[in-house]
Amino acid sequence: QGQTGVTYNIPVITNATSYSWTLPVGAIGTSTTNSIVVDFTNSAVSGNIVVKGNNACGSGDSSLLAVTIDQPVGTAGAITGLTSVCQGQTAVIYNVPTITNATSYVWSLPTGATGTSATNSITIDYSSTAVSGNIVVKGSNSCGTGDSSLLTITVNPLPAAAGTIISINNDSVSISENNVLYSVPNIANATSYIWAYSGTGATFIGGNTTTTDSVRINFSAAATSGNLTVMGHNACGDGVVSVNYPVWVSPVGIGELSNAMNFRIYPNPTKGKITIETDVMHEKYEIHLYNLQGQMIDSEVIGNSNNPLIKEINLKTFPKGIYFIKIKNDKFVKVEKVILQ
């Protein structure tokens, strides 16, 4: 229906001086030759095209061609299904009512959404990078496609990866130290923050789930060193956990002893070499170097001489990043963050 300019022909009829054509209801065209051009209106119905030859003696036997008039595809109805989804959500089903005269269905999806179907139902997977957009569907048949229908989809993102945890305590605490503050840069799309500590004897004040980007911890008399991590959370799930943040728990008052020993570590940040210096003599020290994951990557024992300690350490063989220098003996512990540029 609605198709125009369709040409029909019949071989030349012997002795015919003119031709008479009859058409199905709703088909329009006139001709007195052996060829006719027909327009099918939007109300045309299936029927026969008939032709016969004429001359002064009358009309000859006719010939007919049965013509099937296909109906155009109807307008798609409303799509049903979830309009708010999460990145990474899978097997979400959408349906549209049967479209009049459709023999197949054509679906288009938002960026990052996948699924195929030639029916009035489709199952969609949203990737971890999917974005908001429209689901569109229209019917199709041999006459073409009909008017489409769309459903707007909001794709909610997961929380972003957590950044580097920071502390005003310079990564070192003492047993029985309370109200120690740790924070992390704001995590995009997070509605809450979930903290975890691998050591023992640490209690999160108010619980390990916070609605802000900071947490406070009490360390008991039995607390041990460990790794502190955090990840963002929202209705869609959890984000990527932060890199392990080493927390060193000393059995003594680190602040007092570290200040008394008067250690200096410089330059910091450094492009390769650092110097460890103290005025104290006749002491032996263990020096341990840790990466950001809490793994010890270098260790040595120095000191116990008649001269103040001056020790140079070369970090050029290590990747750029954050490291921790731990200096200890049986009297004190000092931990300091070093940035290698």
C-alpha cells in the first residue's frame, strides 16, 4: 500500500489496435498500450490485474496477474523494561507490543549496551563503560519500516577507583593510640566508603563504612601493623580498592622516641638518592625499605660507630612512586614516607 510507479507489461497481442486494463480496488493507472504504470493507494487491496486486446472486430481473451497488496508496518508501541540500570548489569529484558504487519523488528541500543533480536523482545547486557541513551525499536516488512518507539535509559556508573590514602600521622602509630585520622581523595560516584584493615587490634570509630572520605581508628594495646584499604560504594556496587596503605604500629611511643633520636631523611621528594642522618653515636640500626604495597624490597644494618650516622641510599633502580623508610633498633622505630620522582 502506498507504493507508486509500478510498471506492468504484456507481449504485443496479435491484431490488437488497443488494450483494455482493469486494476484491483485502490490501484490507479490508465493505458491503451501493452504497458501500464500503476500507483497503489494506502487503501489498495489484493486483486487481479487484467488486460485484453481490442480492434474493430471486438475484444480478445484476457490475461490476468494476481497481485498481493502488503500492508505497511504500524507504529511501534511503548517499550517496557528497566529505565535505570547499572554499568555491568546483564540480562535486562525489554519488550514492545506486537507491531501491526511487522515481519521483523529492528533495535538500536545506547553506547556500551549489547544485544540482538529480530522479535518484539530483546535481552541487553550493559558493559562497565556503558552510558545513558535511548533504546529504539521499529517494525519492518517487505514494504519497509514503520515509525519507531524509544525508551530513555539512565546508566548509573560504578564508583571510580579509590586514590591514595593519606594520614597526618606520617604512616606510623603507637599501640593504644586513638582517634587516628585517615582520608582519601573524594571517590567519584561513591555514596559511601568501605574501609578495611589487615592488622589486628584496630577499631574503626563509628564502623568501617563512612559517608565521607575519611575515617578514624583506635589502636589497642595489642594492635599490629597492617594494610589499610578503602573502596567506594553505591547502589550499583563497589569500586576498585585503593592501593594498600601500610600502617606501622610501634610497641612504644614513636613520636617521642623519633624526635629524641633526631633523625633526618633528605631530600624528600628525591630524584634518586636520599640521605639518612642522626647525631647519635654508638647505636646500631636496621633500615628497611618498603613499597606502597607493604613489601620489603631492601634491608640492611648500619651504625654502631664513634661517629654520627650518615647513610646514603640510592633509589634510582626502583620505579618512581611512594616508598617507606623504616629505621629501628631495640629502643625506637621511625617510619617516613619518601617520594621518588
